[in-house]
Amino acid sequence: MNSVPRILTGTLPALALFATIWAGEPARAADAPMTWLGVTLGAPVSSLREIKGDPMVVTGYPDVLVASGATPPGMAPQRKARYWLGASMSLIVTERRGRVVGLDAYAPEVPDSPVTSVAPDPLGARLGQKLEEITTQIMLFRRKLRDAHVEVGRGVDVVVERVPELVFTLGDHNLEFAGLPEVTVRYEFEAGRVNSIQWNLTPSAIDALAGEDLPPISEASGEGFATAILDAQPDETTGVRWEYIYLAFHTCDKDTSWKPKGQALASNGGRRYDILHVVCPTTKAERDFFFDITPYFGK
């Protein structure tokens, strides 16, 4: 899968395959929560900030698709929050009704070997694994090849590629998952290796979520101490790198990135802050980004 957007069309049913693969031991306990990378499917998104810090960016759907005319009919409102997993990899959390309904570990640059720095999914699969390695670790799978229109560069050229993937649903028919919300699992491959692992609650599981709608996931503006962006990286080296990756997702003028002009450390209310002063190369606008670095300060 390329790092540019894909529009999927069609299915080749002749290449669908069903099989059962028995792992050497159960992938999970029956009463364990559906949790991966510290995030639990069905949990309130309000719990994410303490666990993951603030996301690099939050995108609302279908609003973001309206301008392009690519809005799928009947698409339910949802928001996707992107968290850094190291290098170019991201964890994309999908939220509906204020709850986590999907997780997607995504590597736009296809790994050339299994990625050990990112935890495997609940079935033991890792980004970068080969198809044959994945099928020895999952208990039920369907393989499909789909035609995909892939936009290249700025959409000037359009090519067609065949995107292999494994797609299956876990629920009460799988003993290790009995009593847990039904989940659709998808592994997408490029160059023979997994570059996207997706765990999504099924529509019926989302409908079954108890309680009223909860507050949606939000972004901190970073304009001052009260709205500082929580940088929850484990140490100063990765924390500083994360700040610059964050800036890359918040451009100042269309595709123009903010350029750092100054930096200062500050304390307020017993917490420590990194303040980046930036300038926009095209508009010359300037502003400060306040980052709360308390989680890793001094480490």
C-alpha cells in the first residue's frame, strides 16, 4: 500500500480462500479486554490522553471527504486520531460516539522485516511479517485480491494495482473471543509484507455499545499553558523528535510547514513545558506551540 490515498473498487471472488489455522497456544484469555498498543476497543476516548498523550492530528469524517466528492453513502460520523509509533509508523484510532471503535497500525514505508519495536496485535501478528508468517498465527482467515485505484503524486496520474489482504471476523464462534465484542480484522500487504493491521468493531458491536454518547476526541491547541499539547514520549530524545513530527501535521499555509525560530523551557503549576516559537515561511505569521513535557522531563 502506498502512502498516498487509495480508492478501492471491486472484488475478485474467485480468489477467496477459507481455512482454519491452529496456533500453538491461545492468542488471548477469554475474559481479557480487546486491548492493543495500550488502547481498548469500546473504551471512552477520554481515557486516551493519559495513556498516549495528545494525538499528532485528528481528522473528522465524512467532513474531510466532502470537498473531494468521495464521501461513501451513509457513512457514519467518526474521527480518526493519529499517534506516533516510531519512524514513519502510526497508530490510527477511530472514534464514534466518544468511544474507540477501530485501531490501525500503519507503516507507509513497507518494513523489510518484522517490526519488533511495535507490539504485535492480539493474534501475535506484527507489521513487516510475510503472508505465510501471518497465517501460522491466526485461526481463521479469508484472502481477497481487490482492484485499487491509487493516486500518484498530486493525483495527476492514476494507476491500478492489486492489493492483497486477509480479512476475517472474530466473535462467539472463536472460543478465545467468546463473549467479547465482534471484531473485523484486516491485514494489508505490500511487497509481500504487512504494512497495515486493522482491528475494527463491527457495526452491530458499535450499535451495542452501552450508554449515551460520550465527548469526542479533541485536539489541544497548544496556544498556552492551559491548552498545552501533552507530549507523552518516554524520554527527551523521542520527545523532541515527536514535537517536530507534530509540527509537520499542522501546516501553516496549505502544504507549508512551520519553521522553528526559537525554543524555551518553562514551568507552570508544577509541570514542565517546552515552548517552540515558529514562523510560516510563506505568510510570515508567527506563533508559539506549548508542549507539556512533564511525562519525560529529566529522563
